[in-house]
Amino acid sequence: MTTTDALTAATLRLRAAGCVFAEEEAAILAEAAAETAATAEEETLAALVERRAAGEPLEQVVGYADFCGVRVHLRPGVFVPRVRSELLVRLGATIVRPDSLVVDLCCGSGALGLALRHRVPGIILHAADLDPVATACAVDNLGEKSIVHQGNLFDPLPAQLRGNIDLLLANVPYVATHHIPFLPAEARDHEPATALDGGVDGLAVFRAVTRAAPAWLAPAGVLLSEITEAQAETALAIAAGNGLTATITTDDDLDARVIVARQARPRQGKR
Ligand SMILES: C[S@@+](CC[C@H](N)C(=O)[O-])C[C@H]1O[C@@H](n2cnc3c(N)ncnc32)[C@H](O)[C@@H]1O
């Protein structure tokens, strides 16, 4: 089969499977197959096409996502960074300086920290996630310049970070449990429930993070979390209830909404 024939066959297979951008995806898969040729991980174009036709997210099939100016390596079963999360990175970049201490909590692949470090080189970046598959992926992405921890929320972070975090990026799971069945199959079937499910109102993990955040943030530290429009009022109340002063920033083009929560009463004796 010629390369053109293989591409045509891939496009037809993807189109039959319901891929809207079948031609573009076939080209991306062909490029990925060519990159793995002659390596131990070699996968033929046909094999990649079958994974995609079975509903696996394109980014997991090719092993990367281009996000916010950086290429993020992905593994099967790791949350695919969403385009809308660029708002978290943009806001983060307006808050930090090159020597700021940043924690990417619930880091998944480490995409947010990586993109922020690309924009503001020099930040001291720690990342943490509960899922060992995600933290392995974050290590791939963040390398030796940053430290990746595995465990529940703040538990695995070194005690020295307490009271010193300038920016806490926390893109926690925030889909309400009853909305999970309505997510696209790509997410439902190929991303772990722990990456998506935020409990009854989607804010269970956000509540836990916000409860602990004041003790971990520096006196002028900021917590950034993505939320939905329906969650905005409750999220603001949760932040206020934990002594944080919060506002909501939106980007309609990205369909993104971020709660920006600051330490309301700077504490003495830190940093
Ligand atoms: C919505 S994904 C976000 C991933 C990444 N920050 C991004 O934007 O691409 C949420 C992540 O939170 C992690 N997670 C869920 N519950 C957690 C917990 N209790 N402690 C730490 N990480 C948790 C999941 O494993 C998942 O990687």
C-alpha cells in the first residue's frame, strides 16, 4: 500500500467511526506512526487508527497534547489537558515572578505547571497528584527541574512549603457526579473517574483544597481553580468561609471560568 493509500484508508476508517476531523486526524496519526517506526514502541498506522476508532482520545493515542505553547507527553489513562485551562496558565503568569514558589496540585500530566514554567522560567515548581500513572507522566514532562509528589492533595508536599506557596494551581476534578454520564465517551471511558468526578455538586475536592489552602499559601499567595458557571456562587462562598478573598475571571472564547482566591489577612513572620 502506498502512503497515500494508507492515509486514505485511515481517513475512511476514522470517518466511518464518526470522527468529525477524520482527514486531519489521519495525518496526525500517520506522523505519530512514523515517529515510532523502528523503536521498541513501534505501532503501525493501522493499529493507531483502530485505537482512535474505538474512541480513545487522539492525544492519548499519539502520546502528546499541544497545550498553551508546550508539548505535553501523555499516557493512556491520564487526563488530557483542556484548551480552556489556558486561562489558569495566563492568570498564573500574571501572579508569579521568576523566583515564585508554585504548586500544581492535582497536576495530572503536569501540563499546567509545564506551561507556566515555559512562560515564567525560574519559578520553583512542585506538582502533586493522587494517581501514580499521572505522576509518572508529570515526571516525564517536568523532568529534573521540578519535583513531583504522589499522594492525596497536600499530604505528600514537603512541610517547608507550608505557608510559602505563592501560587496554588489546582485544576481539581469538578464535574458533578450526576453529570458524568453526559460527558463525551472519550472522557468517560478513557479518563479515570478520579480525574473528573467532583462529588454531588462537583465541588467536593475544591472544598478540601480550599479548607487547607490558607495554611499552605504565602501571606500574599493565590489559589486558582477552574469551575463551572453553575458552581461560581457556591465556590465564592466556600472561599470566603475559609478566609480567602475571591473573585471569578471568565474567558468566553475559551468557555473558561476560574476562581481567584487570595489570602485575605496576610500573616506575619513568613518569608
Ligand atoms: C481535572 S484533572 C486535571 C489534571 C491537570 N491539572 C490538567 O489540568 O491537565 C484532575 C486531577 O486531579 C487528580 N486528583 C483527584 N483527586 C485527587 C486527590 N484527592 N489528591 C490529588 N490528586 C487528585 C486526578 O488524578 C487528576 O489527575
